[in-house]
Amino acid sequence: YVSTLASPNIVIILCGNKKDLDADREVTFLEASRFAQENELMFLETSALTGENVEEAFLKCARNILNKIDSGELDPERMGSGIQYGDASLRQPRQPRGTTTQSKQQCNC
């Protein structure tokens, strides 16, 4: 199981694919949902054919990761966190939720 080898803060989502083929189902929604709950996994049923919940699966993972960063559970600056920033020139400091900063208007003419 992946969580035994990965960071304790790993984000895992179980995707039940082929949601569009309900008549050919081998695992019930309840069975899959219960398995996900027992193993502390997020769960979504998806369909690659129709696209149902495909994007939502990625968004759900990203939201979960961002929430863990905001809460301090994950630190992207710490080696081995499993998170890596992209291009350094694209980085923008994140403000904690609920705080506002005054941004200066800059002309890029």
C-alpha cells in the first residue's frame, strides 16, 4: 500500500472509473466508498468516456494539498515533503486565509 512508503501527509484519491457503464458494475458505490473511508482515501466515481468527475478528481486533490499547506501540515520548502514548486520566477508568496494585503498598482507599459 502506497501510504506505507510515502509521506504521512500524502493525498490519495480512489477513482472508480467507467461510471457510464453502471449495468456492468463489479463493485458497488457503497463498497468502494466504505473501502475509501476505512483507508482514509478520498473517493470519486468517474467516467473517462463522458468526462464526468475527471477534472473534479484533480481539483479535489489540489484543494486538499493547498489546505494542508495552509494549515501547516505540509511545508513545500521542506525536503521530502513530496511537494515541489514549479518555476521560481512564477512563485508568489501565499497569504494566510482571512488576511488581506494592499497591492500596489504597477504599470507594465
